[in-house]
Amino acid sequence: MRLFCAMGVLLMLLAAAAAQSEWGLPLKEKAERFEQDVLRKHWLNGLYIAQIQVPPEGQPADHTTEGGSDVAHSVNWTCYYLSGQIHRYLLTKDPAVREHCRQVYRGLLSLTQISGIRGFVARGYVKGRGETREERLNPRRAHLWHQGVPPYEEYRWRGSPSHHTYSSVAHAFALYALLVADEDEKKQCAQTIDALVEYWLDRDMNVYDEHGNLSDTILGFTDGRTPSLNVVMALSALRIAHHFTGKAKFLEAYERLAKQYGVRGYTDRVLGVESFDDCNHVYHHLEVLMQIERDEAMRAFYHHVAQQMWQAHQRDRCPLYTYIHFALFPDTPGKEEALQGARWTLQHYPVDKVFRPRMNSLRTDITIEDGRAVEPLPLHESPRDNEFQWKGDPYALDGWLSRPLLSVAVAPEDENVWFALEENGIIYRTRDAGKTWRKLPTLPPEKAHLIAAGKRVGHLYAAAGSALYQTLNGGQTWAKLPLPATAGTIRQVFLSHRNPNVLYAVAEQGVYRSRDDGEEWTGHRWECLTEDVPPARQRLFAVSESEPVRVYALLDGVLWSKQPPDKSWQKGATVGLEDNAPPLPLLVADAKRSGWVYAAFRVNYGVFQGSVLCQSDDAGRTHSHEAQTLYRRMREEGPQGLMRDIVPATLRSLAVDNTHDGVLWAHTDKGVMRLEPSSKRWQMAHEGLDIPLVYAVFVPYGSKRVFCSSPAGLYVLEPGRSRWQSANLVLIFEENTQREVGSADYLEAYWRGRYFGFLNETD
């Protein structure tokens, strides 16, 4: 366990050192990069699109209905991006920046016009017609998407807004009108704010979707008495609406709400201050409220809200909260420490924004309590938020983990052609040893759990329960092979390397062989090699094509073997020691060394905890850890004699190395382990893994390579190497796509920090 933890820490430190060039840049240089990055990849007519599918090198992002851009919350992030650009303009007074603000403003404005419904706000839009990515992934959400009204006919917009949607647009239009807008734009802002706030105020403070159905409530879950951050958002929007329109109805609603919740003179707990997302909204509102509110009692309440939020989040090192808070309330204690923490966060903000697996829960160099880090993690180490970092949890440990793979196969004709099966049944193929992957054109009629390579590069077998399918054309078509239905769940399939016209299938109920020297009918005629197997409650089978061919069975913990066509079974040694050391469901035969077979048992007795490997070189008649051997060792060497062969982990799978005789690979609950016959000791084999934990280890039949599926994706160990390498199959999103998030969050915080004097040009 110590070795595992130390290796985990070492890997994290090495990764951090290698990545410093991606985050340790001057803050100004980062901002310049991110500003260009927004325009290059995250921009659509003034709309900021946070999460996108990574485009091919040198190509623009695809913000069309055919692309992979996620605009379900673009209205919020565009509001925040505009807020940052406003402060950039206030700092630089650059006319080009002001024009850029105007373009973002118009992008926001289009979200209020594209539906043709007065006061309605679309969440976002993409260009083009036809179904969008969200509609393809989840057809049940197709009703949320619509084609725009003139002049937006060539855009498809996303509906069903939330109370956060209306919160964001209220403070964004207000801030623009206060600080940047010309006279015509101020009038336009007033008209827009009038319609937006009236939309939910006239509907009893509810948000209805484009179909007239209740979508959200402005106040959220409330007892009607205790102030919450939702109440503050509503108060702010009403105050903004009155300030810009002068309409009495908004002021009356503002006063009613303030009276209902007794906010004047309120000094008790404000509900919701623990929420990162809601605090993000309210800090933006406070920035506007403290400019337009003149009622001292209301200003005192808003000051109290800010202090409540700051008390909850002062340890978060959040630049946005910090800069807004101390710009509004500079006398709050702890200012210098807070500003240092905010700067630290921006300094550790990564330049590479592609989503990558993170598993900090394995680390021992950080303090963890209740599944969260005690201190905020540097952003280049943390599982970043899906779209806007300052609404995310800075104490989160894990995220964006790759889905597990169930099986890997390598074509014997060309070892650069690999296949990989993920748990949802999708099969991927690489033709260039893992540089690029593509999904097979079609899949078997049933969801597969196991794959095996055939004779040619386009041949593949796929097992789905007790059914076995074959493709001879790279997945263009599949045919079901007539393996006996009584075989049960298939556990292994492989093509003989001594005779590629012989196919073996190891199943729940026995071992089957198909042989056809004419090649055409391999897999269409089967013989059972395990007939007359002794009765047993628990059965496992294995087969070795070594000379002679041997079939093995583990029957209720006893090893048995036979040599076809001989029908007689030979009883061998017992695996395990009754109740305190039951056999594990593992039975593996060495394909090349006749008579070598492996099993294992689990030890759970006092200080003896772990797994013990049983090796036999005589077809199971005896093995390395029979009861009499263990008892003798106990007498001669004491407990230490037994402890030395116990692996302090649970063996979940075993595989024989195809290149080195006697070398074994194991998937355990502690990670990948390797057994060298010379050392007779299991060693952790984590070097090169970005996350030192695995879902499975694969040694495809006949392949010189070893593979493992981990939370960081698929890794490969090349022959003669000791360090794993990424095989570039990381299954976080749909299929093997990569996605990245933009950096409007950084820009918003950075430009505020610069404008308020909390950062300088050389930081």
C-alpha cells in the first residue's frame, strides 16, 4: 500500500512539473491568449460558447447544428464575458474594445429576439437547420429546440430558460447601460429590461417556457419569510427594472418583496450562501445594486448579504468573488491575504483547456475530508468546471474520468491494428497503433462484452452473453455463429496461433473448438472439449493450445484437466483453504507452456489479508500453494513465511505475458501488478499511468503488447518497455471526442482585477 501511495504522489509531482509551462505564464500573456482563443473558437456573432468539441488541427470550431458546441447555458456565460470586457474597456479606454463590447451586447440582445416572444430569453443558439447535438444525444429534448424567427431563420435556438437565465441578463444589460452604452443603446437596454422582468413578474414570479409550461420559479424553494440568494436576485432585477424604466409596478413589486422577507434591518443568516453558482450570480448583482440603490436600509442589507457570502467563501481563493467584494467593501478584514489567494488561483489557471481525467482522491500529499480537499486545489490539477470555473467547487477532487473498456484485441496479421470495446457496446478501431481511433461502422445486434481478433485485419469476433458474432469486413456486417446455446456466457475467444483455422471459445458451461482446414467454415461447426465434466456447483474452464492441447476446469475449488480427444478427467490439487481462503474466480492457462496453469485464492484470516497465486506446471496435479505446503512453511518459518507470498490486494484478473515466459499480469484493486518468475514477488506497474488505478488489464491473445483501461483512458506497454504510454482512447464524452472549455471566467476576473488595481501589468 505504501508503494502504491508513493507512486501516486510521484506521478502527480511529475505531471505537475511537466504541465507548468502550460499554466506558469504571466497573467497578461494568458489574457492575451484567451482573448484570441475566444474569437477563434468560442465566438458566434457575439455569443460566447463555453464548451465546444475540439476541432481538427488548424480548423475552426463548428458552431452549426452539425457540430458539437454546447449552448445550453451560453446566455449566462455571455453575460459574464460581457462583464469582463466592460472592465477591460474601462481600464484601456480602447475604442476597439468598446466596439467589441457592443458586439457582445448585440449577441445578448439576439437571445431576447430570436424566439419572437416578448420578454423571453433563449439559452443559446447555433447556426443552421436540422437537429443539434443535444437533440441527437437526447431525442427527448428535441422539443427544447426551435428555428429562429426573422431575421434569425438560419439559427436554431435552445429554450426552457431558468431563473438564472433571467438573473444573468438583468445584471448584464444593466452594467452595459451604466458603463458603456451610448444614448440609443441605453434606451434599448431599458426597453429590453422592461420586457425581461415583466415576463416573470406578470406570471406570479414564475418562468414559463416557450410552450407556456412552467419552467422555473424566480424565488426557488422558499418559506416566504427567510431571505435567500434567490430573493436577492429577484430584488435586484426589480430594482434594475425600476431604475431604467421608471415604471411604478417594478418599484411596488420591489417594496412588496422587501417587506415580505423583512430585509430592511435583517442581520440573520441568508439562505443559499454556500452555493458557488448562486453566489456567482449575486456578486454580479451587488456590483449593479450598489451603484443604483440609494435606500440606506437596503444598502445595509446588501452589505450584509455580501458579508454572509464572503464568510462562506473567503477560503476559496476565488478571484471573481474577491475582486468584486473588495471593490465594493474595501474595509472587510483579510484583504491582503484574500488578494494573494486570488492571484495564486489566476497564476495556476491552465492554458490547456481540454477536459482531462482528474483523480486527486488517490493523493496522499493533500488533506481530504468528507470526499473534498481541505484547501482549494490549483486549477491545473483540479477537475475543472464544465463551463465557468467560478461557479464550480474548488475543493472537488475527481472528474472527467474515462469510461471503462471491457476488451482489447490486436490483429495477428498487423499488430498496428487494434480494437477496443467499451462497456456500452461500442467498438473502436485504430489502424495506426493508437494514434487515431474510429468507431466501427456497425455493431453486433446484441451488446458485446468481449472481442477477439480474427485471421485478417478486418476479422473480429464479438461475444454478447452466450451469442458469438463475426465480422469479416471491418464491422460493415455481422453474422451470428452457431455456438451451442447451452454454452452459457462466453468468457474467452481466441484463434489458434498454431493453426489459424482453429477457433476456441471458453464459456460458462465448457470449452468449444471449431476447426475447418478449408477456412471458410471456421466458427460454423463446433465440438465440445469438456464433455463428461464432473458435476460441480461452481465451474471455471480454460484451454491451452500448447502441445499437447489441454483443457482445464476449476470445479468447486479443485483443479481438473484432460487432453482431448481423451474423455477422462484427471483430478488435481485443491485451491484455497476452505472458508478462510476461498478460491477466486480465476483460471488461466499458459498458451505456450504445456501443463502450466494458474489459479488463486483469497485470504481473510487475522493478519493474513490478500490474495495468493497458485502456479502449477503439471496440469494442476499439484501447485505452489497447496495446504500441506502452507502448513509446512508455517511450521518452519512462522507467519512471515506465509506472509511473503500474499499479495496485499484482491486479484480481479490474470493474464500471461506473450513475450516473456512466466511473466504474469494482474488487475487488482490497487492497480496493475506484474510478477517476474525470477523475483517471485508481485510489483506495482504504474509508471507512465496518469492515474495509477485501472479498470482492467488486457494481454490480447498472441500480442506482444499489454494494455490497461484506466480512469485516464487506454494505455499500452510496448515490448521491452517499462513505462505505459497513452493509447489516445479517452472516453469522457460521446465516443472518442475531445471537448474543451473557454476562458471567459479568467478574463472576467483578470480585467476586474486590473481595473480595480488589485493586479498590475507585470503579475
